[in-house]
Amino acid sequence: MRLRLGRPDINRYADRFDLTPAPDGLAVTFLGVASLLIDDGSSALMTDGFFSRPGLARVALGRIAPDAARIDAALARTAVTRLEAVIPVHTHFDHALDSPAVAERTGARLVGGESTAWIGRGHGLPADRIAVATPGAAMTLGAFEVTMIESHHCPPDRYPGQITAPVVPPVKTSAYRCGEAWSIIVGHPPSGRSLLVQGSAGYVPGALAGRRADVAYLGVGQLGIQPERYVEEYWRETVREVGARRAVLIHWDDFFRPLTKPLRALPYAGDDLDRTMAVLTRLADEDGVALSFPTVFARENPWA
């Protein structure tokens, strides 16, 4: 933790909230942190599905559990009733706490690594609703082709390691260890469009070589406390490596604050979005890549 008080003002970047609304067709809806609803009007999948967003005091000192009312409210607001899959980008609480509950409510399969599977088992999901992904192998999920590639969490990882037993909430936050971290390539064969979901600002050098995605949803949490060289390498190993022409920034919002309130940036004590934006703006300009923020609960077309 750092001593600087306050937080960046997200309103400084109002002009970056520039994605085109998508009343129909293929679209992505940002739901806070790294939760994304990807749907084409007939088939849909979701990363994370984290809606409970418990407060800092409970996360630090108490025990956490999914908040059914908050989960139901978020799903109702997005009009989600059916999903092909729920895919946590890794298994920290701010990604995977609610994933099994969302899968249960939507008939989805919970897809991820062995750590994700243990969270699903702890929730009571049946075995046929839990799928352990093979790294690098494409999976057909409804209208989508999904490939999960092993990645790293952004340093520091406060809860490293694998989950090796069922997680049955309420539990301490530390029960949600990182597990497998993923770069997720989502293709939509009917439209020929694709996107990369990089839920954490970590990377494995060369892991995405030969992969392609039109758009990169780029996790930037904790990126602002990294050396500039790290930020540059992260951009090269994700956005530049897959040839994305737009980067959409996620995991910048204060996830201790409920979704019923306007999103705000993480405090300087844990991140520095202004510093991140200074470096990413330069890199995006050098590469001719559009740099955008998504609007929460807005159905958007990042390919436009």
C-alpha cells in the first residue's frame, strides 16, 4: 500500500468513453472489473460475473459470500436469462466469487482451470456444469469459439497459489487464491470478429504469438504502480501481439463500491490510473490503436 491519498478523476477521460452503442447484433457489455457479457442476440457468454462487490472492511477483516440480491439485480438489468458459459479470468474473489451463482442462475457451464472447478464444487454445481479447459485448445460455446491461454497475474499477487479443495462461502478472502490466470481469445465465426480478454495486467512472454484478435479488453488494475518498462512490455505482449486495432480498458474501477453507484477509479493507495493512461496513450498513438473505456451496463460494439 502507498501513502498517497485520493484517487484519479475518471472524468478526465470522458472523451475515451467513445464506444458505439449496439442495439442489436454482436456486442460486449461491461459489468465492472473484468466482467463482460458477450452476446450476439441469440448466444451469450460472460467472463467473471462479479456483482456482489463486498466492502473493503469485510474483505480485509471478515468473511465474504455471494450477495444474491446484487447478483439478481445485475442480471435483471442486463436482461440475462441464459448463458453458454461463465469464465473467470482467474480465481481471486473480485473475479470468481459470484461465478458459480451466475452459472447456476443462467444454465451456464463454469469454465476455467482446476481452481475454478473447486469453486464450482463448493457452490454445489453438478459435475456436468463444470468444464476444465485445456490450455490453447479451442472450445465451441454456442456461437463462440473460445481459446484459453495460460497467463500470469499482475504483480503483486496478494493471494497466490492454487485452490485445491472446495470453497464454501462465507470464507476469508484468502480462500480465493489466484489459481490459473488466463488470456481468453473469443471468436465469433458467424461475423468473423474476435476479441482478447486480458483480465489481469500480467502476461507470459510469447504466449499469444500467432494469435489474432480485432479488439483487446485490457485489464489495467495495478498497472499504474509498475515500472514504465513493464507497461510497455505488457502492451507489446497483448495488444500489439494479437494485432488489435482497439484497446478497451477494464479492471480500473473501485470494486469495493456497489454497481448501484457511479464507477470510480481505484485509489492511489493501490494503483495510479493517470500514470497508466499517460503510458498507454503514448503507445496507442505510436501504434495507431484506438484507446477506449467501456460504459458500465451499456451494450456496445467495440469493432465499429
